[in-house]
Amino acid sequence: MIPQYYKEKIEDLIIRYNDKSKQEGNEEKKIIYTDYVGIIMSGVTSIINVMNGKNSLYAVLPSLIIAIAMLGSTLLWPSLLRRFQRKKQKRREEERQKKYILYLAEKRTKIENMRVNQFQILMENYPEPKNLEPIIFNKKRNLWERQTTSDDFLNVRLGLGTIPLKIKLMYSQEDFTMVEDNLKDELKKVVDSAKDIPHAPVTISLTERNKLVLIGEKHYKDSMLKSILLQLVTYHSYDELKLVLMVNDKTSDMWDDLKILPHVWSNSKDIRFFANNYGDMSKISFYLEQIFVSRKYADENGKRVEKNESYKTASPYYLIVVDNIKKTKNIEIINKVIKEKNNLGFGIIILNDGIGALPNECHDFLTAAGEKSAIIKNDLNKN
């Protein structure tokens, strides 16, 4: 079994950029120019001495030849040097292009390996719900493997889609330059390729979104909820997770299979967390209220003070499922969970027709619509 630490693991990848302008700047050579005036004056002086009879032509001929040669070389050398440098720079640029393209190909391969690895981990950790029955019936080792301290506690698969690739790219940002470089475009292509994982399991954390509203047409909602609950009872043991079902009389038939699960019973087996009428809901609520208050407050010298509690230190986790928020709005435990800012080991899933007629504290919505399902965050009512 692949370790369950994927969620927190973001891999680093450094991609360096070989700047063309800096490359050319490093290849520039200083051209040492000869003093034209000194050479000309030397030749003119020799000619004047010949004309004045101070020296014969044969005597000054070597110096004249040297002067003329030096002048010619001085005039030709810069041109030859520039031609040599252009050829050298062309060879260097061809080498730079070849090596950097190979370098980017290596990085692209690493990115693809990361993508494949993360995809495989997701598929292993979040298989299709229809493939979960063998885990339960054959009691495989990943049955009930997730605990409150696990990073993927109450994480469930919703379907397939495009998700971000968990990678931290460190690469040279584009600066202004007078030199155009096609390798910048190649670098951008590699960076753009490192964004997504297509056709991967899309997951949601019910601990981070512990006030989730499931909306959509009834058959889509029922299918989505059954899939979520099947994953929960497969990967979470009944001593870590309790399902609290507060449902409407007209829809209670769909919960028949869940009534017999150990997740719906208290540890002492004296309370079943299933209610389809107001009286039973109130009794369950009273029981859960005592647990909720004990997690939120502590008694210090006769004073009640708030505790620094979270779901990771509180067990079991109580997940309440409500299919009619209007009829259950007066149930105290539901109000407490909805109004509580911290997750004290209590969560709620509300089945609703739309986003209207809901408590203001509900900001997370899951739209069940087959392949068009979506996770929506609404912060309009958030203070």
C-alpha cells in the first residue's frame, strides 16, 4: 500500500535559464587599437629624412615597410577579429541551443514522472467507489486504515477531473532584454506543462469543509451521497467515525442499508444515531450536545473556559447527515455545529435543493450533476 502522505508532499523542481545576452557579453573581447598617428608620423619622418638627404632610401626602407605593414594590419585586424568572433559566437550559440534543449527535455521528463507518480498515488488512495466492495468483504489491509491523525482522514473521491500538479517550480523569471531568445519560449512551454493532472480523482476534505451542502437533482444527490458514505465506512473504523443520520420520513427508505452499520451506533451500543422524527432527533441531539460541550469547554477553578481542541485530538468524529434543514433547524446539536468556527470533531452534510434557505454559516457547496459536478465556495455571507 502506498503511504498516505501525498496531500502534504509538494515536490521541488529547479529549472535554470541560460541567458543569451549574458552569454554574448561574456564572449566580447576588447579590441586593442594601434595608435594610427604614431605609425603615420614614423613613416612621414623617414620620408622627410630621405628628401633632406639625411638618410638614403635604402636606409629608411625597412622602417617604411614596417610602418606600412603595421598600418595595414591595424586596419585589417578589427575586421578579421570581428569575423572570427562571429563564427565563434555562432558555434557557441549552436552548442547552447543544443545543450539547453536537452536540459529542458530532461526537466520535462522529470515533470512527467512526477505527474504519473502523483496520478498513481491518487488512483491507489481514491479508487472508484464500485471497486471498494472487495476491500470490505475480503477485509483487505487498507480496510479502516484512516485515523483522525491521518492527512487523508475524511477525504473522499467525487469523480474524475483536472487537478493541479503538486509541484513547486523555481525558474528564472523573464527580465527585460534587448536580445531576443527563442529558448525563453521553450522554457515557458515546459513551465506551462507542469500545471495539471488530467483525468485524475477529484477529492474533497470533509474536515476542512465540515459544513457541506449537497445540492442538485435528487438522483444525482443520492448517488453522490451513497458514494461518499461508502468510502467513509470503507476507510474509517466505527471507533473513529460515527454517522448521525437525521432524515425525513419520506426518504428514510434509502437509509435501510446504513442502519445496520456499526458506524451508526454508539460505542456502548445503547444509542443508534438514526432518526426520522423530531423526538428521536432531540434525544440524539441531547447525547451529542454533552460531547460537544466537553470538547469546547474546560472547567478551571470553577470557571468555564474554551479549550484548544480540534478534530485531530477528539475521537470519534461525528458526521451528521440532514436531508431537510428546515425541519431540523431547531435541533440544538445542528445549530451548535453550524455556528462553531472550529472543527471540534463534528461535521454536517446538508442535502438541499439549492443554495437558498440555508444558515449563513454554510459556505461550501457540492453540486451533484454527473460529469458536471462542481465544488463551490461562497463567501458572500462570511464575515
